[in-house]
Amino acid sequence: FTPYRIDFLGGFPTWLVMGWGIEMGCIVLGSFLLLSRSSWAVVAFGFSVFFMVVSQAYQLTMGLPPSMSTLSYGSQVAIIWAIAVGLLVYANRMRTRRILH
């Protein structure tokens, strides 16, 4: 990481860092719940996506440093979003089909 990027990420408020931790915890928990065929996976993935929205909105309103305004970084973010939303949609479909209990 560049020094500016480290300063940018280190300047996040505590509530945002805690939200990011909850986001990561929910995605891991949702994955385990999905493997155990629990319908609570939808809730966990929903919370994860919610916290992703909050985190992404904060980052975009603060203005990204040049090292994070690249096509490479944008591609990584797009892939993460696709996976998270895909897991939420998949879990919801499995719950609708009564595969998750």
C-alpha cells in the first residue's frame, strides 16, 4: 500500500471499522449457515450486504485516493459485490424452494 492509502484506510472512524468486521463475520457465518441448510443464511447475507452498502457509501463520499481509483481496484470491488449479492440471491432462492430450513 502507498502511504496515502494507508493513511486513508487508517483514518476510518471506529464505527466503520466495526461495521466492516460485522460485514465479514456475517459473510462467513452466512456461508456456514448455507452449508448447514439453515434459512438464517439469508439474514446473515442480508446484513453483510447492508454493511457493504454503508462502507462503500462512506468511502465514495470521502473520495478515494488515486491508488484506489484504478480499474484494478474497481474490478476487485465489483467481484466482491457480485459474490456477496450472488450469495444473498442464491440463499433466498434456496429458502423459497424450501431447501433451507
